[in-house]
Amino acid sequence: MLNASKVLANIPVGLRDPLFQSYQDIVTNFAEHRWEPSELNGGKFCEIVYTIIYGAIKGTFAAKPSKPPNMVKACSDLEKLPANPTRIGDRSLRILIPRTLMALYDIRNNRGVGHAGGDVNPNFMDATVVCSIASWVLAELVRIFHHVSTNEAQETVDALVQRKISLVWDLGDIKRVLDPKMKKDHQVLLLLYTKPAWMTEGDLLKSVEYSDATLFRANILRSLHKKRLIEYDEDQQKARISPSGSQYVERQIIKTQTP
């Protein structure tokens, strides 16, 4: 997996930071069941991505995002540009990504999100599409600009997401659950929930301050894995939360605990 500080580092910071922030907003709003903000951020995400792929095709990046007068036409025009076999990800930049942006932008504009009068109110189904498309687009940009596999690109995108929870204090190299009485297995689930990507066994052990590494593996990690609340890779000594684990955190931990 790529180092987070180096992801898309060859793109101007005025584009890269808004891209990551927009994606973070989409994922956070979706996780918190705020469908309308999640879908609205999809429109902003489209404008940033369009600026990036336009710059990649033309050979010069703009310093900051800009909104084309007509998003659908602008994306369609990219498809009409001549193919460049020497450019990494040429078809994706000219055709695949622009086509997904058109669908994403249409949800934002014509499904009762960006304007009054849409025939569908903001909802889970549309927000799911927005979140999934945004994740795919960002992973595709990582794949193209870093020449990595789709799996590594998606893992890198997952690692960029940070779910902000008042129960968790992020100190950078270490995280602390602010309820010292919370059970250790719940602390592990909560820590994995805040960063839905792989975390090392060592980082988890250090964060929850478990007394013995062997017992931590047996009593916590293997137990949670057996319940399918996490995926624990014992060979590589890393873990990540499962969809069932995320639901458990939302229903059984966050709603019943206070910092």
C-alpha cells in the first residue's frame, strides 16, 4: 500500500487536498446516514476530478478546481479527443472516468439533491451510488498516477478515510479510546472503525495497552475474527473491520457510549 503522504503527490496541492477532503466528506456523511450532504459533495467531487483529468490529458494542471459551464458536454468532449497509446490510463482518463462523472453529476442535479423539484428525495440508494462511484474514481486515479494494481489502489484509498468519533483521540502515531472502562475488544473494534483499512497488530496492541501480545491475539483478535467482526491476517499481523463489525460499532458501541 502506498504511503498516504505520497498519494497523488504529482498533482498540485490545490487540487489534491480538495479531492481528498471532498471524498472524505462523502464517506463521512454516508457513514452518518446524511444522504443529502453525501450526494451534494458528489457534485463538488466531480468538478475536482474533471479538473484533474483535463490537466492530465492536456499536460498542464490548473492550480485549483474549476467548474465547467456544462459538465456533461465537457466530459463528452474529452471522449472525442484522439487516443494516446503512450499515456498511462489514456482510455480511463478520456472515457471511463468522464462517463462515471456524468452519472454522478446527474444524481446531484436531477434527483432532488442540488435543486428543488427532483423526482426522488435524497436517499440511501442514491447515496450508495455516489459513495461507490467516488471510491472507484479515486482508486482509478491512484492506479493510473502510481502505476499500481487495482487492489493496491483500493487499499490506498481505504486508508485515506478517517471517521471522526469523539470517543477516539488521534495522536498521530497512536490512538486512544477515551473511555478507559470500555472492554478491550470494543476498543479494538472502535479503532478499526475509525480507519476502515488494515491496521497492524502492533499499533492496535499499543493503542489499547493490552498487557500481553500472545493473549491479545488469542482473546481479542482471533475471537473477533471468529465472530466475523474483523478480518485478522495472522501471517501478516494486521486486521481490518468487516461490514458486520461496522454495524456492530454503530449499533452497540457508539450509541451506548459517551466520551
